[in-house]
Amino acid sequence: MAIRIPEHPRLVNAAEESVWTALVGQLGDGDLVAANVRVTDHRKDHEIDFVVAVEGQGIVTVEVKGGLIWHDGASWMQDRRKGPTPIDPVRQAREGCYALRSYVEADPRWTQGRLKWDHLVVFPNCEIDDDYALPECPRWKVIDRSELDELAGRIWKVLVGQEMERPGLTAEGVEQLETALAGRGLPQRDVVARALANEDAADALSAQQLSILGAIRLLNRVEVRGGAGSGKTFLAVEQARRLARSGQRVALLCYSHGLASYLRRVTANWARRDKPAYVGEFHTLGRRWAAGDGPDETLRTPRTQDFWEHELPRQMSLLAAALPPGQRFDAVVIDEAQDFADAWWEPVLAALTDEESSGIYVFSDEGQRVFDRQGVPPVPLVPLVLDHNLRNTRQIAGSFTPLVGQRMRLLGGEGPEVRFVPCAATDALAVADDQVDALLDEGWRPEDVALLATGSRHPEQVERQLAGNEAYWDTFWDTEQVFYGHVLGFKGLERRAVVLALNEQAAQERSRERLYVGLSRARDQLVVCGDPALIRAVGGEELARRFGI
């Protein structure tokens, strides 16, 4: 199979999908096809639909135009929603070819010199007469719908037909083109480039899961269960957007400050008609209804816990029952719903427009039930199970699957092996600091890295939280510094690279769940610092074996 860049491209329409499928199916093992290549020169930005490298021949840029295409004698035309629109696919293909050629030949790693380059256009939905001809674009530079099954062969003929004496593209040249397309620069960009490629593939897979929301369109009470990295938050956010767009008044709820900060960031720039009426923490919703502020939630006292777990929900239930119709919710979407206690469901139901028919959409992972709560929704919900891991690399997902509690298909990209650094629990934070420095030396940027603790908080986290929770969570988005957090506050969030400090002094009741959360927060690079005995005691022999213990 040909080299594909990226492995699973995000294509904009069915026309490009059909061309991609034809190229992947027809090109040889030594060939290369790259989708959505952008090249910028001093004149303009060029967007090339496909770059095809044929081993032994040369390189061709391909411009794809779908739908109804015709030529009115003066210019190419395309039928769009706004009506017939002039287009210039030949110029796009030609200028993209020249721009890419200049870029590749300027790369110091390119040793092939000037070889065969060309360009052509593809109209997957149209048929072009055999006697068609234009001075700037002869018939052999156009491929129509009847010729897609011989697309690779037509590209080969375009290159073979060149009468200029230029060398063919060698296997080494294909590799150099692949390297050039990946960019060049400082070493730190290499690890980030791989992470970004994995994110693109994960985003495409997550988008495919949207069919689940289509399947539940006529259901108003649903629970979606899935392990870490299965795309639950992506689906929860999209479900809230769809419900809001349909005209419903929606609440998008969660428990933790960190996840609430993320949800607010994601939805902040949405169009007004897409925005939920409320996005944030369950408890903050109570404050919006004028419930009491209560004690400082950071103080771990019985009085504090009783207020947030029981007293505030009782106040919220009374306030919700008195809400006027315009302030009630037609639907609630709850992410990380396993964190909700029994007492919290009463105000949620009381705030609905109709307790029987209003929508309830719950997204949960029982494996991440790290708080001592056993709340379950008091209404029947249709269960759906997500059994794919999309967000973590296969190496990371494979390390924590013994803790998931269900069989998971690992669909994430490839990445570096998980590192385990043995140390005593008392030394875990200091060792983790050293590992953060090592990641930065390897090329990860501060914005890519998080240090998470399972026991006492890192001193840097303690210092940042003195400014308040809102200011602290703003540091999660700061591109200039590493983020320091605790696994309990990082549920639902992720980072490209995570250093996990197992600094609990001894195994606790929820240590297994904390370990599961911590291991699953990294998308591309995971470093674990802790006592091998703790890994074995908390995670079991299978987990210890996967860490090489």
C-alpha cells in the first residue's frame, strides 16, 4: 500500500473521498499520496488537494472539483448553493505544483535535483468529451468520473509523457519528499508533529462517532458509557450543541472545576443558537439560583463536605422547584456523570421543563468513580457502550487496559513506549520534576506537559491555587508553563505528555481508580514515577507486567 499522509485525512467532501479511495487503492507500495497539503510562498497561500509521488517517475499535484462543472467559453464554472460560480482549478493545480516544487527543492535534505513535476485536475462527478481541449489544459490533464478506476495509471502517463530529459523519482526521493512535507526545524517540533498527526487521526475517528448521536435522536433518556479515551466528552459537547440548535434550553453539566473550565472554553465561541443556556459545574448552577455560598470548598472538613454533598443540593431542589418556565431546561447533558451523588439528581430533575419527557443525556465511566459517591440516575436510561479508545496512543492505552473493566479496541496512533521510573512514594514528586525537565529537553513544549499527583499536591499547584480556582485553571491554557494538577481534578481532561507521580504513601480505597485516571490522561507520552510494589498492589499483576515490573 502507498505511503499515506496523513493515515486518515479529514477530507471536506465526497468528491475528495472518492479520489483518495481511488489513489490509495491503485498506487503501488513505493508510491506516496498526501492530502490537504498547504504551501505558502511570497505571493500567496496554496492549498493542494493531493500530492502524488510515483516511484520511478515523478510528482504530480491534483486539484479536485466535485459537483457540476462546466466551461462557458471564458472560464470554468461550478454549480454551488449561491448559483453558478467561476473557478480556476487549472491555475490552482499549476501554481500549487510550482510552489511545492520550490519548497521541496529548497529543503537541504533534498538530493534529487530537478525531476519530473506536473499537475492535473479531477472532476469526479462530471464527464468530459474526448475532443475537449484548452490551450492551458489539454485533455490528458483532466480526469473525469469515467476514468477514476484508472486514476493512478493516468497520473503515470502524464509523467511518462514528459519529453524533458529529467531523472525519475527514486525510492530515496520518495522518502525525502515525505520528510520535506513533515517540515524541518528545531528537534522539539518532531515529537509535537507526531502528536499532532495522532490528534488529527483521533479527531477524525471521534467525528465518525457522531453517528451515535444520530441513532439516539428520537430518544430522550440515554446513558453513554465508555472507558477513558473513548470520546465521551466530545459526544457530550456535540449533543449539547445539537439540542441547543434545535431550539431547546440546555444545561451542560459536570462536577469538577477543570472539566467545567474546558467545557466553557470549547463553547465560548459558538454561535448564539448553538450555545447551551448553562455550561459549568453542578454546584455553580446552585449559586446562579441564589443558593448559599457555603464554606470554603478547599477546606477538607466534615462541615464542608456535608454542605457541598447534601445541604446545597437540598437548597437547589427547593430553588429548582420554584423556577419559572423560562429558566427551566428542556434537556440536561452530564459529562463524567459517575461523579454525581444521589442527592444531586433531585435538583437536576426539578429544573427540567417536564420531569417525564425532558431530555437527560448522561456520559459516564464507572472505572473513574474516584469519589466516595454511589449516585445513580433515579430515572430509566437507555444504555449505550463505547468500546473504542481513540485519544491515547496504543502504547498508553495498552498500559491501562487491565484497569478499564471492559474490553476496548485500541484505535489510537503509535507513540513512544510508556516509561516507568521506580522510586519511593516520598520521592515521587522530585523524580517527576526531573522527568518534566527531561521531556522539555526532548522537545516537548511547556503547553504539552502536565505533572499529576495521586497523593498530596505538588507545591507548585498549591502556590497557584492561592490565587483562586479560576486563576489556577487559567494556567491550564497557559502556553508558557507546564501544568501541575491532581488526578482528582484532571478527570475529563488530557495533555499530550503527562508525568504521573504516584506519591500516595499507601494504597487507599480508591487508589485503583486514581491510578486509572492518571494513566489515561496522556495522549502521546506517559511517564510514571512510583513504587513498583504500589503498582502491583493497586493495579494487579497484569498491570505490573505491562510496566515491566
